Amino acid sequence: MQTRFFADPESILGTLARLFAAKGAAQEVAVLTYSSPEVKESHYDNWNGGTTHYTLYLHVPINLYPQLESDLAEIENTILQNAGVFLSNFENDILSTVKIIPAVLEDPQWRDKASAWLSGSKITNQGRVRSDNVAPLTTDGLLFRSQPEIHFYRALKSEGVSFSPLPVFIRGGQTYSRIEPDFVIVHNGITMVVEIDGDTVHQETPAEAQARVRTLQHEGVHVERILASECNEPQKAIDAVKRILVAIDKLKASK
């Protein structure tokens, strides 16, 4: 008899996502959260009175898949092994394989969009390759790691200030480093980095968070940190942006 998981995997996948979140496994959480699951019977044998083997296909958004490719086999195996914790009691239904594949979307305009990409009109240097903290969401053709970031982006956009979401900064030399701050705002002669804390399962200690933006601080960039809970709704994000702009005005006045 087919177990509940193979008929409807959502409850166990949700529990798995929370388990991975507790471990700080951002890639696995992103895959489980943003994929569409599909369970298919892969083969059947007569062992133990009849055993059915299944494959779990996780169809992930096309913008997320390239961020996972280098670690794909490891992520698939990790999800498979952890799912086994919940399914070990069902001897006649076995999850044998997990496969992460790009989701196929119907798009009649795909040729026009591909042509635009080839012409360079959609090129972006947004953060795409930090494998420990993927950016699975898109808005206006830009990448984001969480819904609070999208709310903050829209609120900033409505204020008419110059800013960059999830840019990439490189520091070369012997102490090479690469950082991807959530937002960089340039306003009234002030450059400010805004970090939205608690927006992903990738948890940092205060010391780690400080170290990550220290390179920019040493160059005179101001850093402000706000909680994801302060911009998890559109109006909250608007209020947060107004506070940030007030802080920038105060910095300008103090010069």
C-alpha cells in the first residue's frame, strides 16, 4: 500500500525544510521551498512480498538551478538521506532517488527574450554564485534572497533614490575577497550598505556579519542593519526605507 508521502509529499518536505533550516543548510532549504515536487514510480521488484521504488523529482526555478549545479549530486543525496529518516518504517515503498531538474515553463515569447539576452540588454552582475546563500527569487529581472528584500527594493524604488540590490564587490590582491551586500544606496553624497538580517537560513554571528562588510567600511561606506521582520510587509518596508533615508540625511548634515 502506497504511503502518504508518495501520494502527497508536502508535509514531509515541509518538515525536511525546517530540519535543514535548523542545520543552516541554505541550498537544501531553497530547493525544497521553491521547487515543485513530483513523485514517480521508477521500478518494482518482488522482494519482501513486493517493493515499489520511487524517484522524487524537484522542479526548481530556472534562475535557481545554475546556482546549484556545482553541488547538485551532493544536495540530491543529502535530501535523499534525510528523507529516509521519515520513510524507514515503510519497507514496501522505497524512495530510491532524488533528482533536481529545471522547471519547464511555457513561454511563447522565449525567442524574443533570448534574443534580448544575446544582445546584452539583460546582463547583470548581481550575486549569482555564492553557493552557500542562493538567490532564488526574481522581481523586475533582478535576483533576491527573500520576500522582505523584495519589499525593501520596491520601497526604495518608490523613493526615487539610486541604489543597487545584491551587487557584487571584489577586492583583489593577496587578500582576495568577494562580498554581496543586500543593498547599496548612493544618496546625497553618502554611500550606505543596508543588510537585512534574518532573511535567509544562512545564519551569521554578529562578528561574521561585521567581517563580511568590513572591506567596504574601511573604504568609508556606512553600514546599516535592519531585521527582516521590519520589512516583511510593504508598509513596514516603506517605513524602514524612510528611516534609512533619514539616517543618510543626518550623516550628510554631520559632515
